[in-house]
Amino acid sequence: MNEKFFDLPREKQDRMINGALEVFAKNGFKHASTDDMVKTVGVSKGLWFHYFGSKVGIYVFVYDYSVKYLLLESSAVVDENEKDFFELIKQQELAKSRVSRSYPFLNMFLENAEYETDKELISQTLESRRTLHDKVIDLAAGAEIKGIEDKAKRDRIKKITSFTISGIIKEKTAAGAEPEAVYREIRSYIDLIKDMTQ
């Protein structure tokens, strides 16, 4: 990646990052087209490759950038000492909502990135993947669902919650919903699941 990218005006950097995030989020790496990114952003294809070298270079940059940005926002709103699973998830989703104000497709991009199979992509984003995974695991390890003794049942409830949130993010982001509306929807489902476990 060409570090001169950061010499561009911030507005142009964000347009390029958002264009890449949108195309990768909607199509995955394999089917993402740099031509679509160029059209979305309104810059030349030559400029993309001047700064990022290749489609892999673009992907690796936006992945690393996304992880750093999400973790930065998370550090501002997530209480690392929170022990209630549902409250922790609400805080994490609030951080994602804040991220979406600047980068609407960032969360959908990171969700979909979990299913990428390209070995080069995985290899080149491995450090950021581990950083994100370790942070999520560390937080989740200290939080639990109160009132349910059966660990297998707790794990299934956590999985239901995760799948529900992923589905809402994909559905609402693709429909162009405002970040606050997505967060409200997610929060209402978290509260519903929590109520069902009481």
C-alpha cells in the first residue's frame, strides 16, 4: 500500500474506503469488481492501483482499517468489566452503530469477511483477524447469561443472538437503513431474547 494515500484529503480517503467496503460487502472478494468501486467513488482505476497495487491490496487495507476503526469505537463505549452477556452485546452493537455513521458497510464487510476462503487474503489479514477475534473472545469470556445453569443452553442462546444480529445487519444495511434504526432493531431483538431466557 502506498502511504501517500493518507496525504489525500480525508473526504476523498473516506469515499474510497466506503466504495471498497460497499463493493466487497455486497459481492465478497471473488466477485468484487474494481470497476464497480471506481464507479461508486468517481475516481480513476489507475488511482486505485497507484495507492493499493491490486484488488488484494485494496481488500487487505480496508480489512485492517476496519478492524482498527471498530476497535477504537468499541474502546469508547464498551465496558470491559461488563459481566452480563446481553448488556455487553448491546454495547458492542452501539459501537458498530457509531462506526456505521462514517462507514455504512463496514460491519457487513467484517461479517462477510469471516466466510472468505481465499488463502492469500486470509494470510495477509491474519494479524488483524487475530486481533479482532482475540478482543471479541476476551470480552465474551467474562460475560455470561444469568439464571441458566446449562452451559450448552447458554451457548445455543449466544449463537441464536449472534445469527439474529448478523441477519439484521445484512438486511438493514442492504436496504440503506440509518445506523440508529439498525441499532434499535438489534437492541429490540436482544431484549426479546433476554426476556425469553428469564
